[in-house]
Amino acid sequence: MLEPLGAPIGRVMTRNPASLPVSASLYDAAQLMVQRGIRHVLVVEQGVLTGVISERSLFTPRAGVRRTASPPRSSTSSTGAS
């Protein structure tokens, strides 16, 4: 049921929204959105909201953001080579 427009936002807001630190990658944000079925993630630094990343921000071409089909490589992952 839809709330009337005069209802307090506290009735419809998302409690405990998903967030990531500013150091998280775009891949981390995309993965969290898929896992939780959401379209927006709060970006925080030392517990303070610094921004919001949206699904649209991730998938709309922007200057300087290169799209790849695979996740970024971790500097600690093993390649299997000896």
C-alpha cells in the first residue's frame, strides 16, 4: 500500500541502508547491488556520509571509467605459478 504524500519519511525510508567505504571499487559497489537487489549504495568515510553511488552511475559511460568484463585483480591473489 502506498503511503500518502503527507506521511513522515520515516515510515517508508530504508533502515540500515547498504554502504561502502570511499576506498571500495566500482566492482564492489556493483557486486553489493546485485547481491542485495538494490540500486543505490551509500559511500561513507569514517562513519560520515560522503555520497551515493547508483546503478546508473555504474553503467552509464563516464569519462575516465573503463569498463571490463572481469573483476579487478587482487594484489594478494595467487596465480598458481611457482
